[in-house]
Amino acid sequence: MIRYESHETISHVLTPEGVQIVQQGSHEARVWAALPAKGAGTPVTPAQLKQIIGDEAAKVGQGRAFKNGWIAKDGDGLIKVVCQRLSSPDNSSYAHTVVVKMPSIEDVTQKELREVDSTGTLSAGEKSLADLRKRKLVVQRSGILSIRSACPAPLITMHLHLGKANGSLSTKGRILAPRPQSQKQISPWTC
């Protein structure tokens, strides 16, 4: 007997822009990398930034880099933030501010896209996947997984009629089958 099972599968694949980010880094990381640190060079204007990394990366990357606290304005130009002020996580009235040096950044977008590329999903959860879909870096794909398996022959339930013939037990021409150890009823079509 052959048994068929169908399961719906959902996975994610990278868009062409997502593939580019895996190879070159996220827009915000590329903006950060193109800017000088404060005092290490002249600030880069937005027009110059577009020439350095491209129009699309500059537009998208500036907003996300500002949101992440990676870049700042300095006059008419932009610079890398090399120190970041952090407050205590509980925001209590006794909180103090700590200055942390940022010699590098973690490109979370690139890291998440690499995971999606290799596994089809993201361990960070649906919220992060929804953000990547909203940014059009991944698309959701669904499919049907079909499983075909061979089962052993169906079990046949037999009732034995035992009788005495010349002092011994007989089956009256029926086939004997071993009885299951448990008293549970076995379905004849279970694999």
C-alpha cells in the first residue's frame, strides 16, 4: 500500500536588492563606511555621498544610519559617530550616562539576510522577517511538500474458532495470526 501526505511549506528568498546587500553590505553600513570620523577629515555632503555610494544607497542608508545613531550632521556635511551615549536600561531617576566608543558597527541587516539565504527563515522571528519584507529585501514563497511512502500490507483482523477434533485444537481451515500483546483494537489500514 502507498500512502501520500501533503504539507504546505513557507520559506523566504532574497530579492535582487537583498542579494546585493549580502554581497556589499546594507545601505546604512555603506553610508557609515563612506563617512569620515569627526576630526579625521572633512564632512561629506549628501550630494558627495550619492556620488560615492550611489543614489539609492545614499537615500535609504542615511535615514537608517541616523535612526541607528551611526552618523551625525556636522555643518553641511555628515560624519561617523565614534562615541555613543547610553543611559541605563531601566530609565530610573538615578540613571547615569555612559559614553561608549564605536570603532565599528554590526551590520544586522546583512547578517539577517545571510541567514534567510541559507535557511529560508530567520531565527529572530516574524517581526524581523516582516521588516525585511516591508523593505523589499525578501519575498515569501509557499509550496507543497508531497511525501510518498510505502506501507506494509494492511493488517488483517482474524477471529479464531478453536474446536476440539480428536483431542486437539484446530482452526477449521482458517489462517492463524499472532494476537497483539495489548488489548487495543488495531485498525486494519494503519501503517
